[in-house]
Amino acid sequence: MSVEIKEVTKSYGTQKALDQVTFSLRNGELVGFLGPNGAGKSTLMKIITGYLPPDGGEVWVNGIRVDAGTVEVKRLIGYLPENNPLYNDLYVTEYLEFAAGFYQIDKPGQRVREMIAATGLEREQHKMIGALSKGYRQRVGLAQALLHDPPVLILDEPTTGLDPNQLGEIRSLIKEISRQKTVLLSSHILQEIEALCRRVVIIHKGKLVADSDLAHLKEDTLVQGQQVFAEFDKPVSPGLLQNIAGTTLAVPDGKGWLLQAEPGADLRPGIFRFAVDSGLTLLSLTEKRQNLEEVFQMLTRN
């Protein structure tokens, strides 16, 4: 395993920010990390990177236990925090060379040039950071996080505030980076997670509520039973539809009906038999697929 998080707990006074959170990241994974505001995402990221100690539990990175202030572990991790703190009065190249000094990188000038090329900063490298657009500032933050070539990359809301063009460019950059590194990506933009990640981890009120392959999570009938849209050629009583085996709810939906199933039930054969037995023509029968937004809302409702 690249990163192991074991029963991590953290409280701020009487408020428990993290409650026995456990999951792991395998080498080379790009994992989406989701949760509502205040769920504990940033707290856990700070604990993984060694900036904040947990009250209980352990974090291991490439077999080394993380303790606050441990330099050895920080060499293994690149971190882009949500607010992306940068020195606005420094030039891009100047700032990256300054950061390279902290990592004691051999041939820092060469490494800085490599990162400028990798993050698409060639045209902006001689500008002051304060004069850059938000998108290019994010690129500088990514370049800084990658300077020491860490095997693990922690990205906390890396695309916040970007316009659509910048968003696409940073997504492409993250996807390219993930081909060689383990990446934990936190974002409130669920479409971004769907576009980039195969696996998602969701926390709510400090607790782990989901850790699954994205495709499986959206199809998981334990999260929500099957939903089916059916349209008939004649009016139908909702009471009759709810008598179909496995149906928990039948509500009008446009010209047809939306039927909700019990977890694990498939309503489609029963709907077909109901139509035949009732002398109805079944005009359409469609299984409704959940998207990540729907799953997220179900898992994080109070």
C-alpha cells in the first residue's frame, strides 16, 4: 500500500472532526475524496501530510509512520492545500528555485525547468506570481508540490475558482501526473471526480460513509434501490403499480411513472407481467441510473 490510514480520530475542543477513519490508497491510484463542508477532509489531508497530529490512529506512507514534523515522510508527499499559499512578490522561476532549496534538490535549476515545462508555465515563468491568473497560480502550486518528485500527491480543491478553459487544462494536467503517482484529490466539483477518478472515498461528519469503485457505487442497490421509468398506453392506478413485487413507491413522472424498488430487487420483469396481465401496452421501460451527485446527497443527508 502507498498510504494507509488506520482509525484516525481528531477533535477540536468538543467537536469531533474525524471519527475512526480507515482506508488505504494503492500505488498509482487517483482517488476522489468527497464530503460536505466541515466533513473533515482538509483535517485528514493535513494529518496525512504531517502538518497536524491525530488524537488517535495512525497514518503510514510507503511503510513509514507519519508524525507531525517528520521530515522523512514529507519527502514522500507533495501537497497542494486549498488556499495555495504563494509569495506574490516573487517571480515564478524565483519562487520554484526558492522552494527547491528546502528540498535540497540536486541541480535545482534543471528540476525547476522540468517542472515549468511539465505544468505549462513556460510563457509565464518570468512573471511575478501576483500578476498571474488563478489558473496559472494553481499550476505554480502544482509545480511546487511536484518539485521533489514525491510518489504521493495530496490535492485539496485544486480547481476552485477556475474558468472552464482553466478547469480543463488543470484536469488534464492532474490526469497526466496520476499516471506515475498516487493521488488523493479533494473537490466539491462532482463532475470533476467522475471525469478523473475510478474510486471515491466519502466522509460525512468525520465518519467514512463510502469507499468504492465509482461505477459500483452508482449501481449499488444498498445505497438506493433500483429506479425504473415506465410509460403505458392507458392511465394506471398508483395502487396497482405499488402491488408489483419489490416496489416501495410509484409516483407520476411526466407521461409515465417512476417506480422505486427495494434494495436488490429488479422491477422490470414484474412491470412487464403487470402490463400483459392488465391488457396494457408498455410504451417505454427504462432503468434510471444514479449519478455521483445523487449518491453523494443520499450518503450525506442529515
